[in-house]
Amino acid sequence: MKEILESKKELVRLTTAGSVDDGKSTLIGRLLFDCDAVYQDQLESIKKSNDGEIDFALITDGLSSEREQGITIDVAYRYFSTRNRRFIISDVPGHEQYTKNMVTGASNADIAIILIDARRGVMRQSRRHLCIASLLQIPHVLVLVNKMDAIDYDRKAFEDIQSELSEFAAKLSIKDLQFIPISALKGDFVTKKSDNMSWYQGRTLLDYLENVQINVDRNLIDFRFPVQYVLRPHQDFRGYAGVVEGGAIKTGETVMVLPSKKISKIKEIYVGDRVVNECFSPQSALLTLEDEIDIARGDMLVRPNNVPQSKSAFEAYLCWMGDEKMELGHRYLVKQTTNMASSRVTELNYRLNVETLHRETAECFELNDIGKVVIRTQKPLYFDPYKQNRNTGGFILIDEATNQTVAAGMIIAAINEDDAEDSDFRDVSMRVQKPAPVLWFEGLSGSGKSTLADAVYERLVQKGIECRRLDGDLLREHITGDLGFGKEGRAKNLEIAGYLAQMLSQHGVVVLSTFITPYESVRRRLREQIENFQEIYVSTSLEVCEQRDVKGLYQKARKGEIENFTGISDDFEVPKNPALVIDTHNQNLEDCAQQIVKHFSL
């Protein structure tokens, strides 16, 4: 019961930042301690190593190197709850060289807490952190002037810091900026008010965290549901799992699938193990539709009259995280929501000096540099400007060679292809010199063709490769349902499937087709019809296929209830020279999928 009540509390994400030794770790330790969020054995260990005194910083500085140096060098996540809310704190390093860590830790924050040492006043890093919070569009920024006890709780020192930072923040895009004077060490205005600063009549840190309004900051208008995974536990169920990245949706409402633009209605909504009537951002959900539509990872469900932008070129702010310099024209994978595509940075407009806000010319980006660029992708992405929706407007860049994340970005606006000065990427990437491969999975019913093709599909999508599934059941349901299952009907069905596969292949789309394809004569015609035809024989035996028969088709065929059933009342001619033979009975799914990806160099 306690866990259920806890899960219903509103979740708030915090990020903390500050210069070295501003007291972030002490503050978080104090906050966790005062909210009873420290395990007793951890508390006893800290007391034991400090002669009975509590060093609040040790509650959060978990790395041994941090304890040795007395600084925070990694992003640490801490959890605690109060009467009304649950909190996740990302404690990020304060040193300039770890700017990329702040971008990582603050990307999903509702509130940014920036600490300033009252003794030292506003530092370069203070301005840097405020600038990054602005770029990341964090809705609420709270500046805590810490160590007030070290300056005898001087009111003028606090007001001078408040005035200086307010003037700097006026040049930024910050919706809500607040200031609180505190002493994390003594506990002044952390969870309780203090007579030491009777001149300050504002709220405590905890009071602020419990009452600041964050619901209004979330985009609950533009429904965005990027599909992360397609769930098919059996043939009668097809669900689409993902996170609601914007807006809300109810059962019975009409949705559009991008990029196909197919229309359907929401049939069921699952949140956790519960069937609900509505889901909203930022919930994880499973949706089912009233119609059978070919949907895959990277597709997006939206309302028909409220769609995101679909462009392959856009301006963005980029924070460079790679150890190697950014190269114009170099290929990077862009990951945005659940979608991935090959891309290039084609223009570097300027580098931003985050202390002075001056725009500087630059030929490349190095570690921790932030600036404005133009990115062109191999295929259109579905996005909103970052100011409108942080979830669909944010992305990361991945180096294709090393698979390392090298940058985080925020989309500013789309660029029309006709207006783009540099068309090099479009000319190179959109021109297909050779048709993409058509991977033709063939074998008996129940051999594992579809399951294997789905596994390969997932790997290709994760690599940013444009691909599509062509399934025999869906083809008959939507296009060739009038054809029979005799030799002529099957041949015609496969001829149509081959035509569709060839069209997609000519446009650079890798096709994964799953058809029984029992006759060698038909396979020969497919090889002649499709230029880059790659035959994969799933060689699972008839005995194993019958054991897997979840639909009961083999049983019906043996009773004579199904005519011309391959393997029972109709022959399956073993392929003579397939490109690859896969045995799904003696190999696990992971190994089979990896073997296919490696064999065809995908």
C-alpha cells in the first residue's frame, strides 16, 4: 500500500550545479538527511569515519577519487521523497572541464539549482551554468547563495549577488529565476527557516521544491508518441510501447501514424499492468489500435491535425562532448526520440562564449564547446523546436566509427531544402548507387522467419539504417486477400511481394521479407525480378515447426481442414543455393540475428 501511494506522488527532476567547493554535495547530503532519505548503515559509517560528526558531503560523493580530491567529478543520481512529491537529483560536477556532464544531467530537469559561494560571489562557472540552463530551457532556475554563515549572514552580499546575476540572466531565456540565501552546513533555510537571516522573508529550499508549479511547464497539447517497441506476445495482439513525449491521448481518439500517414483509433491504453482511459506526458505506455497497421520502432503516433515538423535539415545548438574535434562533413548518427538516421554537420555558424554570451567564429568544436550549427540527415526526422517540446526537439550525435556519444543538441528550427546553401549531403546520401539488399526469409510455417526478421530489423534501426518489414500475413490482409493458396495464387502473391520489395530497394531501403516461398521456380523468378535479392533459408525441421504451432495450423492440416498446406499436403522444395542458411532450433535468436547482420555487412 505504501508503494502504491508513493508511486502516485508527483515526480520532480532536479539538477544541481556550481563551481568547485560551492557546497553541492553538502547541500544534497543535508537535504537527504533532513528528509530521512539516508540509510542508517550509511549514516553510521560516515559518523564512524568522522569521530561521530556528520560530514554531509560524504553522503553523496560516492567515488573514491572524489573523496580523495574533495570534489564531485561524475554525475550522481539521488532519490528522496516528501509528503507531496518524489524527487530525482542529478548532482553534476562544477569544474569547467565537466561542462558536458551538466548538459547530460540537466537535459530532463524541471528545476536547476545553481549554488554560489557567498564568500567568492559570482564566478565564471556561475554564468556558464546559468547560460546552459537557459539553452536547455529548464523551466525553473533557483540560485542558492550558500555559506552565508561564513560571512556572518551579510544581507548586502546576498543582494549584490542577486543583482549581478539577475542582470546577466536578463539577456537569457529563463522563465522563472529565484534566489534563496542558505547555509547547507548549518541548515539555514534548507528545510527550516532561521533567525540568523530574519531579514529574508522568503521560503525555504524544501518549501520551494514542494510547491513550485511544474505541470504547466510540460507540453500537454501536442500529442507525440514515438514507438519504441512493437509487442506481439501472440498473433491476436499487437501493442506499441513507448513514452508519451508530449500531450495526452484517450481511448477512442483518432491518431495518425508517421511516416505512413495511416489513420486509426486508440483501442486500449496500458500504463504498467493497468488498463486506463488516458495517458499523458511523461508516462510510459502501451497503446493498441483498432486497425492492423505496419508500425515499427522510430515511427510516431500523433493527432492528424497536429503533426510535428518533418525535415532533413535543421539549425540546432550543439554541445560537443567528444574527445576528438568535430569535423564538418563527417558522418554521425543522430538519435532523436526513438528514431535514428545518418547525418552530417554541414555548417558551423558560431561558437558561444557562455561567460560573456559573445558569438565567436570557429572552424570546429572541441570538448565542451557550445554553438549553433546546421545538421542534415539522410531521412526526415519528426520533431518540434526545442522551445516547444524538449523531448522531441532534443537529440544526440553518435560517432559511427566508435559508437561513442559525441554531442547533445537542441533543435532551433527546420531549414527548407531549397534554402539550404550546402547540398553536398543531400546529393551524396540521397543518390543510391546500388539497390539496398532484399533479405528474403523463407521456410516452413513456424520456422521462426518473422521473429528472426523482427530481431534483425531492431538491430538495423538502432544503427540508423533505413529498412522496412514485408510480412506475408499483412500483405494478404491488406492487398492480396483475394488470392488463393494453390500454386497459382501463391506465385501471384509472391510476384506482388517481389515488386514491392524491389521498389523499396531501389530507393535505398533494406527490405526484410518473410514468406514461406515453397517453390524453386518462384524463387528463380524473384532472383530475376529483384536486383539485390538475398535468400535466407530458415531450415527449421517440420517436427520442430509442428511443436511450435501456436495457431494449430498443422493440426488442422493433418485433419484435412486446410488444403495445400506446405509441409503436410503441399511440398516445400529445399532451396538449392541460398545466400545463408539459419537454424533457429539449435541457435538462439541473438546469435542468428547477429550472424545475418554480419554476413551481409549491415
